[in-house]
Amino acid sequence: MNKQHLYTTLFLALSSAYLSACSNTMASDLPRLNEAQQKQLASERAGHLRQTHVRFNALDKDEDGYISRAEFNRSGDLAFERMDTNKDGVLSAADPKPEPRGEDTRSEQTRAEQSRQQQAQRTEQPRRERLLKMPTTHSVEGMLAMYDSNKDGVISREEYAKGRAAQFAATDANGDGQLSYDEYVAEFAARLDKQISQTGKKAD
């Protein structure tokens, strides 16, 4: 068994533990939603968590099982540069949507995982509108939701750097300067649950 396969097996096992906890708490956390909505949210939460090992692998460039601060910063810098399409040094609604990526830089594992998810989505009958919508760094809207701390509709480089630093510190639970898979999943799971709580309040 090679190192990459070993990491993947470990990642999936850890994700399964989080998914089990999710199914046990969802109903009590969202009493205002009907049973179908609660099941849909639980399913969507599980899908988001299954993606964590894909994202973790993408960030862990040296494949040592941890995300270093340098790896984390590199990913953040690339995301900012890609979204800053008008190259004015800030992110805002004035930035046009970036062009699709040319070269496919995804790993074979990432491509396979995303292909399986797309196939599963195509077989869903009927296709439902997502209840659990998480902000993403793949859009300016998502970046603004995550890093526009003063809510002025613009993210400066300094504001972005502070937000990323705070995110790393919040994820690095043991303060050792690197992110383990366990820490990475736990931080994202907490954000998922916060979003789920807000979804439940909207349904009130």
C-alpha cells in the first residue's frame, strides 16, 4: 500500500466518524424543519464532509499528512489572484467571473472523486434545490462572505491576509503551526453546523 493510498484510507475512515455524529444530532438541532428537510440537510452535510479529504489532499502538496502554513498561504494567494480578474489588487463585485481553468491540474484521485459525485448527482430523482449553501473561494460572492470583515463589499490584500491568518489559527487547535486532517475536518464541520443552524432559523 503506497503512502497516498494509506492517507486516503485514513481520511475516509475519519470522515465516516464525523458522518455518524451528524446523523445522531441533526433531528434535535433542527426541530422546526420537517423530516424530509432534516434528511436532506443531513445528506448534504455528509456530502460536504466527504469532500474534505479531496480538499485536504489538494492542499497537502508534500503529502506528509499535514497542511503547513506555507501550503495554506500558497492556496490562499492563488485563490485571490484567480478571483482578482481586473487586477486592481482588491476583490469586489467589479471583478468579472474568471475564465474556466485551461489545464486540468487536479490529481487523479480528485478527478475520480468529483466524477463519482457528478454521476451521483445525475441519478438523483428529482433534483432538489440545496438547503445547505456554503460560501466558496471559487466565486467573488463566496470570498466576500468569508473574508469581507468590515462588510464594505471590497476585500483588500491586508483584509484577506488577516482573515486567512485567523482561519488558520482557528483550525490549528493544538497550536503546532500545521493542520492535521482531524483539525481540518473539525473546523469545517463547525462551519457547516453554524450554517445549518442559520438554515433552521430561517425556516422558523
